[in-house]
Amino acid sequence: MNDQFEQLFNSAQTQQMLDQMYGSSQDREGQIDRYRRCMGGYLAQYGHIEALKYFSAPGRTEIGGNHTDHNNGKVLAASIQLDTIAAAAAVDTGVISVISEGYPGMSVIHLDDLEPQSGEGGTAALIRGIARGFQQHGYRIGGFHAYVSSNVLPASGLSSSASFEVLICQMLSTFYNNGEMDAVMMSRIGKYAENRYWNKPSGMLDQMACSHGGMITIDFKDPAEPQIERITGTFEAAGYSLVIVSTGGNHADLTKDYASIPNEMRAVAHAFGVEVCRDLTAEMIYGRLAELRETTGDRAVLRALHYLDENDRVEQQAEAIKAGEWQTVLKYITASGNSSWKWLQNIYQESVSREQGIALTLAITERFINQLGDGACRVHGGGFAGVILAVLPHAAVAEYRELIGRTTGTELFVIRIREIGAVCLNGEARQHP
């Protein structure tokens, strides 16, 4: 199987794909070593490596559309070069077993029992939910062994959980459904597993960006059939680096904080007899403002107003990117960040006043950008704790890295947009967007 591994990863087709996935040929050998380690981990755990296949599902970055997807809104997002990878093989035992590098134990799921299990969380719960989702949508399921490794930073807004969900979907699609499941169905099943089996109130943005590949806008006006548009043009070619900055902070369960956002937005919508803020306008809210402040609260109204403007910004950002108007793009990213901070209010936890890592890191970054005269920054992902996104000229990244290290002592990571979504690296039918 070593010979088969070398033959696969030394082929011109695979090396071209790796360059598309990870950004350049310079890092190709390092990436191949990651898959080689997965092969070694698989061999050490399962004792054989015949019929082994290799999989990848990227993380994602959110460029526009902060907390809009769960109210049938629009988002601008992209797959990135950081990914979750696996070496895996189908087995006829009716059992899925997964080892995750760096984590203790093995997740073992018996496919004859796919009901949610009391107290089960994390990897096992997501796998069980995905298998049930496949069944519910008429897809075949079966057993496999897998050894998984990820460099998608956890708790970073880069969607490590969605990356894992999409990876499992790609495996089941490849092994038992001829690789025919598309990005939308993978996303729907990943969201179902996260909502139903892990009790996380996520929308479908994360899974869509991880499964599809490239920079895309997604319009969730009809959540069952989201409209996807590939956006050409890259920050890197325009002279800018996308930088993710860890802010440290507390590691408390933020589920209630996250859930409060869609719940409060929908409370405003329900006051008008509709389900989501997509069906509202600012004038409708203004016309009943006193009543809404009394029944839903001021924060709910502010969050609904954020939604309406943020939804419009996504389309404006996409048009500016397509036109190559990068200063306009930066203006909209800045406006999005300001709206999240002031109106959406997901920069820090209301109940934890001493820890405001995102706010402090944004303040330091804003001062740096103001002095530089170029760039933008905003909260990245769900918020409350975690990371920010900065868009900086390539030449400014080293100075910014030194500043962040000197002031906050946290890390930053330069990310690149990846054109290929979830994929099996073996065989002809490699990807099905």
C-alpha cells in the first residue's frame, strides 16, 4: 500500500489538485506528509491498509453576512486551505469507527442504532446524526474505518465541526453512493446532525462553504434550495492577506449566547406574523418601534436592523469584488464589523465584563489599520469569544504579527481561499459541487 500511496500522491493529477487545495507547490511535500501520517495512523490502529482512500474537507472563512443565514439571508464566504483530512476504508461490519489525531479514544457508531444518545456529544454524535440524515434522504450507508487529522483551528470561527461533518458526508458518499452527493445535500445533512444530535443552533453557512469550494455568495431565501454564485477575484491577487487572529478569552459554553441571536431576530419577525427577518423592512420596524421595544426588547430590534443592512452588504461586497473595487470591499467589511459590534452585539458576553478579548484585539487592530491607512477588520464567525478577521496589505502582515504577539500574546494565521471543496483524492469522480 506504500507503493499505492506514492503512486497516487506522485501523480501529476493529484499534485495539481494539491496545489489547488493548498495554494502553491512550495508546501506540497508538507501536505503529502500529513496524508502519509494519516496512513501510518490508520495502519497502527487497524493493522491493514488495503483499499485505503484519502479525503479532505476545508475549513471556511466568513467575509460578509454575520449571523444572516439562520434568518434566510445572504452570506459571502469561502473555503480555505486549512482542512480536515482522513485515510479511510469501507468495511462490511455495519460499524463506523473513527480515530481523531490528538484526541483520546475511538468513536464507534453501530449503524443499527442511529437514535440520538443521551449524553453523547462531539464526534460520535455528529457521525450518528449524519448517518441518520443519509437514511432520511434516501442515501445508502455502511461501515468504514477512518483515521482523521485536522489543522482547522478549533473555536476559531473557521468551522472545524462543519469541516468534520462534510468530511464524513464525503466518505459515505464515496463509499456507498458513487460519490454523487452534492454540496447542498452534504450541508443540509451536516446542519441536521449539528442541530439535532449536538444541540448547536447553527444555520447552513458553515457546511455550504466547507463543501462547495471557492469564494461564494449563498442566498438562503429558500433554505431548501439555496442559491450559490461563485465569485471570481481574490484578495491575494489584489495585494491583501486574509488574517485570522486568535483572541484567547473564556472557553465557556456559548450556545445560549449564539441561540439568542436567531431567537431575538425571529421574535421581531413573529411580531409581524412572519417567520424570519428576510420578510421585514426597516420601515416596517420603525412603524411599530414603540411596541417592538416593549414586546421584544431593544436588543432584538437592533439585531433585526443589523440583519437588514448586513444582508444588503453581502450583495454590495460581491459586486465590488467582481468589479475589482477593493477599497469599496474593505469599506463594506469595516461596516459589517461595526454593525456586529454595535447592533448585533456579539463581540463579548454580556455576563463576562472582565474578558473582552475580541473587543480588545479589534481595538488594537483598528488603531494599526488607521495608522497604516489601508485594511479592514471584523469579528469572525459566531462571536462572543474566539477570533477576528483582518484584511491587510501583504507587506503589513509581519509588522502586525509582531504587534499582536507583543500586545496580546496570541497567534495569527494567514489563510488562503481554496477553490476545491470536499473531495476524495482517489479515482476519477473526485468532487461533486
